[in-house]
Amino acid sequence: MMLRVEMLCTGDEVLHGQIVDTNAAWLADYFFEQGLPMSARMTVGDNLSALVAAMTERSLRADILIVNGGLGPTSDDLSALAAATAAGEELVEHAGWLAKMEAFFAERGRVMAPSNRKQAMIPANAEMIDNPVGTACGFALQLNRCLLFFTPGVPSEFKVMVTEQIMPRLRERFDLPDPPICLRLTTFGRAESELASQLDPMTLPEEVVLGYRSSMPIIELKLTGPAHERDAMELAWQQVRAVAGESAIYEGTEDLPAQLAKRLRQRGLTLALGEHFTAGLLTWQCQSAGMPVAGGEWMAPADADVASASDGAALHHLAREARALAERHGAPLALAVGGLDQSRLSLALHTPERTFAQTVNFAVNIQRHSLKIRQEMVSLLALNMLRRWLNGWPVYTEHGWIKTADTL
């Protein structure tokens, strides 16, 4: 029987959308990889009666409940009191944790505030869960049929507690299933409906699900199923790959900049970058992925005479800029992103063999997207030119909703 795993997120700032709950997304992904897919998740504000009601209700249905947040020193941190109230217990001061907190502050040359003593108060019959990187004392408590774990809201503390303290306890207490298999593939330039029309007719085992995640400008395809269906899933995955074709820019969770970084390092190649429309986004993505970047520059747009002359003149101008970038930084490769002229934009890739340049024409429906999304789209277009060159494929290709207007 599969364990029912749930999460209870606390805090007015989370409930009202004033902060994004990254802990919930991280935990769902982490538990899925450990063979504990989440069954449900709820959020409750800083209200004692609401917290007690939520803990009591979930403890009658869930086998495991991760309660996140509300373990701080302030008056609105109510998780420990709510747990004690739901269990019909008193809060007691944990002497060991109090000593650890005092040492924590002393090591930093600070005196612990009286309000921090509150963080050492946990329900009488609870098991203390260590927090090696903070002052919030975690704890575990059995309530009705459910084992509840109480964790701090600070992401760095929360993740350490889950991986180093909670997960080992779950493995000791429960017979966990093998983690499910999730095969992932990310495409660029294909519409979700187009992919679905070719993939949905596939015959899959009953427990295997083909899913789509659309996040402009990419579509992620996911094949998810139990470990015992691995052979059938691998067979189906070959069909998914065939349908995706050259639009599949990477597999797994390591994104395109990270994969390109590995390939460039393996081949001993460095990359110079110049951008106008993307305003530094391309450089940031490449540097963040550890790509061997020789230099990144802000590029002034072509002057009015060049820009208005013809697409060919603009292409030749950007190609020269890309070659100059490579020469200035002593790099064999360079990517250059020009400025956006209404719906047209030029990109150039300089390689040791030749310089490629293309003007792309965004369809009208692309203009409705935010500047951020359009910049991400153009950055991906530039990186895809590099990917295709590294693969030995034609650098130019159509992307469905983006049309190539001219090439050099």
C-alpha cells in the first residue's frame, strides 16, 4: 500500500502570496525522487485554531505530514503550540536545544535574546530533530495515524533537516518503494498541440503517464511510471525522441547552458558574447552554467543607415561584430545578439570555419509576451545555434512560431 504523504505550509506571507513557496516545490520534487510522491498539500496562515484544525484533520488521513514554518522566536510562530494543543500535551523546554542555541550565539559573539528561548519549547512527547544550521528546533510527533515532522521555513535549514534528519528516519520506519521513473525531454520551437497530436495516440502501460509542461518558450515532455515498467517506458521513450527530433534541446533536468558548458570544456573551446536585445541575460546564463566565457559585452545597435538599408546589410554588420568579438577576446567562438527592429532581430554565431548570421521574424502572437519571455526566447535561439553547430547540423532551422527571414 502506498504511503500517503502530505505537506502543511504555514504563514500569512505564504498564504497571501507575499512570498513564493519554494520549499513546497523543492520537497515535492525531492520526495518524488525518493519514492514518496506527494498526495496533497495545503497552506494555513498564522492562526492557532486553524493550524490545530489542519493538523488534526490531516493526521486522520495522512501517514506522513511535513509541517513547514512557524518555529521562529516571534509571537506569530505558532507551530509548536499548535502541535501540543492538537496532541493534548504541554510545551516543555528542551534543555539540550537551549544550550545549543546559547552556544550558537556565543560562537558569533552575540548574546541570545530572551525571545529565542521560545524555540526550545516543544511538545512533551515529541522527538527533537536536529537543525545543524540554525536555531529553530525541529521535532517529530505521532498524532492519530500520522507521523508529523515540524521543520523551519528558512530554505537552507529546511532542506538540510529533510535530507539529513527526516529522510533517514522515514527509511528506518517505513518500507519505501523504489523511486518512480521520470524521463524528461525539453523541446524548443514546437507547439504543445502539435506534439500532442503525434504523441497522444501512443499505447502506454496502465501505470505510465505521458505529460506536457508548457513554459514559454519551451515544452517539456515527461514519461512517468513505476520502476517495474522501465523496459516498456524505455521503448516508448524512443518514440517520444523520434517525434521531438531536432527540436529536443536537452534531456533530463540539466538545462541547455549547462550541457553546452560541458561540451565546450571537453573540446577546449571558449565563447565570447555580445548582446543588445537580451541585455546581459545570455552572458548571465552562460556564466552561471560554468561555460568557458572569454568575455561578455554590451553591443550598441546598428546605426540608422545600416538598420534601414536591408536585412542583408544588418546581417553583414552583425557578422562583423561577432568576428570582432572573437578577435578581441581571443576566442574561437562568439555569439552576438542584435537589437529588435519591430518584429525582426538578427543573431550571429562566429566559428573557426565561418560566421553564421540570421534574421528571425517573430510572429505577431509573440509580441504579446512580456519582455522577459521574449529575451529568454532570443537567448535560447542563440544557444540553439551553438548547439546545432556543435552537433554538426545546419545552424539555421525554423522554429514553428519563429520564421527565419534571411541568412548569411
